Amino acid sequence: MRFIDDKPTSSPAAIVRYALNDQPQAIMYAIGDQKMIDAIGANTEDLSDKLIERGIVWKADSVAEAAEAAGLDPETLSATVEAFNGYADSGNDAGFGRTEFNGKVEDGSVYIVKLRSAYHLTFGGLTIDAETHVLDTDGNIIPGLYAAGDAVGNFEGDVHQSGFCITIVLWTGRNTGQVAAAA
């Protein structure tokens, strides 16, 4: 069952992660057909075969068969895909307001992918000033306490930077060292 507008440009990664955390076991499933796999495979050779071997992708000839292979309820998933395909035909998603679609999910090599959110940094964390002093809840500097890297929480907002946040790690690390040494 869909739980969020699933058009990537409508749902930045952080928003999807937050919504995913409210799902049972923080797991979601993406459903697609051979057209989707072909598009992905254009960039990553044999990706679907590798993921099938790892047990996180299931392939079958129909939505119901793929659902059963993945341990999902075939009737519920078939109804969800049927509704989504209707939205794609009409160009309007009554459930989430989506108006742009890049295709329907059709029988004939249907794939289900098991997805979990993976965090490589914190959203939140310690609040610092421009010199990397850690601030208390009133915004005052805590003397002698500095923070850098992924422990810092107030530089990114709800959507993280590209490059695995390496720029904030490098900048805060260097700056913290300079400021602490000068103190």
C-alpha cells in the first residue's frame, strides 16, 4: 500500500525517510516492471540479477506472483498497482496528488524491491556557531566544547548535501582544530 507521493522530485529523500520510519519495521517495497529494470540496467549492468541473488528483489510474471514471492499480500498489492495504473492513465493521483507519471506497472516480468532507509549521518545533532563552538539550548557558547562532522546538526536542514557531506566534514574538522588550538 502506498504511504507517500512516490514521485522522487515531489518527495525529497529526507521526507521519504521520515515517512518510512512510521511504516512497519521501517520497510517499503518498490514495484516495477521490465521497462524500469531496463532503464536502471542501462547504468548498472546485471543489477537486478545481483539483487535477486541477495534476496532483496523478487521477479515474477505478474504482480500477484511477485507479491507472493516477496511474502506480501497478492490481493492488496494487485489492487494498489491497479489503482496506481489508473492514476497513470488519468494523469491524476487521487491518493497523493501526483500528476506526473513515467509509466504503469504491467504484467510480464514484475519486480519487487525491498527497501530500508539507510542513514550515513545525523539530522539533528549538536548546534554550532560559525566557529564550531557547541551552543546550548539558549544559543550560548558552551566554553571549550566544539563539534565537527556528522555530529553537527544545524547546517543542512531537512535535505542533506551531496557528496556524502564531505564538505561539511572537512570544513568543520579544519575549522574546529584551528579554533580550539587558538583558544
